[in-house]
Amino acid sequence: MKGYIALTTVLVILPLLLLAGINSLYKSTTTLIVAKMSYDYGILKSNSETCLEEAVYKIKRGSAYTGTFNLLGDSWSCTVTITNKDGFTGVKIIDILSSDENGTLYKTIKELNTNTDPFEISNI
Amino acid sequence: MRSQIFKTKCNTTEKVFIFLLTLSLLFLAYKVFCEQITIQNVFIFLLLTGLFLVLTFLAYFDFKKMEVHNTTSLYLLISLAILNILLYLIFKDSTGIRVIGEWVYNPYNNMIGAIVLGSIFQLIVLISKEKALGQGDVRIALITGLLIGMSNLLEWGYITIFSALIYGLILAFKKKKFKNLKIPLLPFMVLGILSVLLLVL
């Protein structure tokens, strides 16, 4: 059984192999970027829970509380805006905008009912 | 006395093959026994040593005669095919069998690799009517797929094609002939297999 390769064949295979390699490299890079973004998003989401907790704590201390405050972490920050819901006494709207040093943003809006004990929190 | 025989009876080609085989076996021994020496490790070392010897013999034979040794390659292909099929049937749902270190032997991945590489090589043989590639290389392509699997084919391809290209260009400049120049592919395929196996271990 013949066991050789023509030099021309090697030269033809080479660019195809390089193309496959570049394609694989791009795929790996994209996968890495997506994984990093997903990780950052998860961390930021977890951090924004801290901001929500802080907002609920502020409302618990003073049920009439409305306004805006910022929380600063090591590599992230959040801006929380608390407003009263029009036409509903004792119902607050908590608007949280979190961001990290990589520019990832996470926005969440919650509705807090202070008329019940314990408070009821729900998504909008 | 023995070194005298080595010097007189072995030419440069043989010395290169012996040197590369010794180097790969030493590296294999280091990789296998660096953590601990167990019966399982010794068995795997002996198995891989046998495999390395067979592959080096096939490479040497091809380098000398531009032919793939028929019976040796056939026995190797059959035994690897049986091993992969048996392992696939036994560990059907498993993602792979951790043999040693980082080396995970995945029969499904290996069979896919063999089919893909074998098909590409056979296609080249059929299209070029065996002018671009020898039929014997198809068999070695199947063996390669069964040994290293689909996931390592790109690395193997780079090592094989680049080493073959360097050798081919050197030969072409020496012979001052580029057209219809044929080079043995099997030694470079074996170099690729050994490198990939030693790297993943």
C-alpha cells in the first residue's frame, strides 16, 4: 500500500488547515467572551440584591422614605431610586440600576407593599 | 563495542528514528510515573510503549520504502477498532475514561475522529486517483482518529502538515524539483500522534 503525499497536496491542505484553525480560534474567543459576560452578569445580579436589601431596610426604618441613594462596592456600584406608587398608599417602587467596571449594566424594578406584615415584594 | 556497531550499522535516518523514539519513551515514562508508580501505571506505560514501537516501525518502513506495512497496520487498526467498540459498548453513557493524568479516552469521540479523518483522506485518494496521497495513509488516518479522537485532530493536523512541509521544502531545494515530488507522510503522522498523546497525558 502506497504511503506518500505529494508536496503540492501539502501546500493545498495548509491554507485549509489554517482557515480551520482561525475559525476555531474565533469560536473559542467568542465562547470565552460570552462566558465572561455571563459570569459578570451573575455577579452583578447578586450584587444588586444587596442594593435591594438596603432599600427595603431604609423603608423599614422609615416607611415614608423616598429618594435616591448610591451603594459603592469594590468593582461595582448601584443607584437606587425609591418612589411612592401613585394611587396606592404604602406601596413603593424600587428602581435599581447596577453597573460594574466592565460596563455591564443590570436594571431591575421592584414593587414593595408595606401594608402587609411581612412586606411583600414583587417584580414589575 | 555496542556503540561501535551503532555507529557503523546505523545511518543518519535510523539514528534520528531511534533518538526520537527514545526521547518520546523517556517523556512518556516521566509523564506516567511522575505522580506515583502503580500497577495500573506500569500496565499503561507498557501498552503505550508497545504502541509507540509499532508506530515508529510503521513510520520507518514508510520512510524507507514509501509504503505502509500492510499486516502491521491492519492488525493495529483492527485491534484499535475492537478496543474502541468494546469500550463504547461498556461505557455507553460515559463522557470518557480517565486513563492517566489529563488523558481521557473517549471511544465515541475517537470513532467520530476516525470516520472524519478517514473520509477526508479517502476523498483525496479517490479524487487524485492516488497521485496526491497513497491509499496506505488512509489506514493510518483511521488509526490516528481512533487514537487521538476528534477533539485533537486540529493540533495533530498542524504538527503533521507543518513538519511534512518543512521536510518537503528541504527535499525540494536539495533535489531542485518541486513538481511531482513525493514525500513519506506516515513519519509525520506518527510524529503528530506521539506529540498529541504526550501533550494530553
